[in-house]
Amino acid sequence: MITIKEEKENKKKKVEPHYIVKYEYIIGDSDGYTSEKVNVSLKNPYVERYVKLLNSLEPVEDKWGVMLDETDLIDHLNAKQISEDDYNFLLRMMFEESESKFEVSEENQKYANEFFDGVYSDTEYSFLVFEKIKLFYVDEFGKKHKTEVK
């Protein structure tokens, strides 16, 4: 006799769909690589601009890489890679305490603060050179999907 067992429903925990912003770095003194990941809300109104701007940065004169710190970010403004508004936008999104003139509404404060934890310019051993950001979409089942930001 063959009995058909009841198929069990997938009990995998459902998650709130979100983005993962993955910062990729080169470790300056050790010819190695590292990355940082932060979860970002799908409702974040800044994610597209943020990813586009950071991925557009190129090393400036007398630098062999892009460093994600306030003092080096101004070099990209001076090299006209980004506008003054872009510069202030990046300052606000990347650094918890900055002199940014970019205005963020009260309801968007939490979104503007989602990027901080992935921004580094050094480790305890060496400096970090920013390579690029990859953006992933995580669906309600926790499956990660690649994205393309144009």
C-alpha cells in the first residue's frame, strides 16, 4: 500500500524584503580584499543616488585609489567628479557627524542613517581603498538577487 504523506509547508522564516549594500575594499598594505554589508530598506529614497555616486568616483590626481573619508571626499568635488550638492549628499549619508548642508526631512532621517556602518577608510592594520558597491535585493523568502543600478 502506498500512502501519500502530506507535504509540509516551507517553514523557512519570512523576512521583510530589503536591499543589501555591499561595500568592497582593497586592504592597502596587504594585497587583500574585504567587504562590509549593510541592510537598507526598500523604502529608502536615497539608495539609488548613493550607489550611483559612489560607483562613479575615480581616483583623483596624486591618489592611487578612492578613500571613503571626509578629507578625501572633497578632492572628488575639487576634481569636478561630483557637484557640491552630491558632495553634501555623500557627507550626510556616509558620516554620522559631518558639516553637510544636505537637508533630510524628519521622516527620512532613519533612511539617511542606514549607510553609516559600511563606510570605512582604514582598519586597525592598514588603510582601505574603496572599489565599488554592489546592491542586492532580498525577497520575502530571504533569497538574495543581484541588481543593476543605471
